Amino acid sequence: MIEVKNIRKSFGDKVVIDDVSASMKEGKTNLIIGTSGSGKTVLMKIMVGLMEPDSGQVLYEGRDVTQMEVSELKEIRKQIGMLFQGSALFDSKTVEQNVMFPLDMFTNMTRREKRKRADEVLDRVNLEEAHKKYPAEISGGMKKRVALARAIVLNPKYLFCDEPNSGLDPQTSLLIDKLVKEITIEYNITTIINTHDMNTVMESGDHIVYMYQGKKQWEGSNKDIIFSDDKMLNEFIFASEFLAKAKEASMREQQGNAKS
């Protein structure tokens, strides 16, 4: 489990994270949601270790990474997989070579072992035929799957996904959501997703932290969201007429079940 306790972060006079405490549930799909400027991206960067908080703690299984020596922190980072918003693939490397990159950096595996492991995770994300292609030769959705394969190639305990559906069409977005969810369950990974995609929220949100103006406004599951009376959360989640009507229908159904 990952916990953040009383995290504060400012840039100059602007407070971006204001005394935030939350927990990311082990083996679950955890979402950090909120509008642009809410602090969700900064909170994720602090959890990953890409940014230091001004104060507070980031605990991995009870160990505070903000107080660790470099060698300890390196061991934690080996357990983290990262799916970047823009995929962050190397244009000059093949799909297979991109996935092998973390193995080159962090293991003493032979070339044959690295290729075997890379091929295993590429097969897992349904890219059996793309191993020798370059990023320029594949679609945006395939690039996301390559990036996901690279993120899990070291068998991480923790998987961070920054806006995994950014730039994808609705059908491909659903495919990526499904794949991340399956991998989280299959490998018992603690997954943290930074998103504003409502399909991801409703389909994958085992545990959700809603950020508003640098503070944690709400915390719960996607099932809890439907019946939340938090005004800020409802305005964010049910901004569209379609989703607002879906909530009303769910509320009426629950009331009907209660009466019967």
C-alpha cells in the first residue's frame, strides 16, 4: 500500500498541494481525479519520486521515501512501473527494444533472457506482430500498449499511469482501461491512475481520490460516486447531461429497490 500523509507543495507563492492525506489500496485500481490545476499531476509526481514535497510523508509499505538514502530509493524505484501520458517511446528503437530498455538498465539478464521477457509482455498486451516495428509505424493505441508492456516488464509492485487515455478514441480508451484493469488483477499490482476520463472513473475506479484546488475533496469508490452528495464532485463527474441522467436513473432504481 502507498500512503501520503499531510503532503504540502508550493511553487513560489502558489500552493499546489495543501495538506493532502490519502491511501492507495494494494492490488486495486486507484484513481486520482480532478480538473486541470487541481494538483493531481503534482501529487502523482511526488508519489513516484519525480518531485519532492515541501513537507509530509510518502509511505511505501510503511517506509517513508522522502527520508530514504539513495540506495534505498533506488530499490523502491525498481518496483515502480510508469506509463507516461505521451508514451515516451524511443523513436530510434524498435517496439521490442523499447520494452527491453528497463531490463538493460536494471538487470543482469542475458540478451536472450531480455528478449524472451520483452516478448512475453508484448504478447500479454496483444502486440504479437509488432515486435520489430518502430513507433512511427504503429498507431496511438498500440504505442500506449507498448508503453504499458515496458511499464510491467520488471514485474513491478506499483504501476503509475499518467492520463493513459489521452489522445485516444473512445473505443481504444476502453481497450486500454480494460487491459490496465486486467493486468492489475492478474499480477496483483497497486495501480495509480491520474485521469479525467469519466469512462475510466466509472469502469475502473476501485478507489478514487478527488482533488479540488490542491486539497483532497472526496475519497471513495466508483460505486460511492453515484450516491455522493458532494457538490464539487457532482459538478465534476456529472457535468454532461448524459451522465447526470444516468445518476438520476441509478438513484430512482435504488429508491425503488428500497421500497420493494
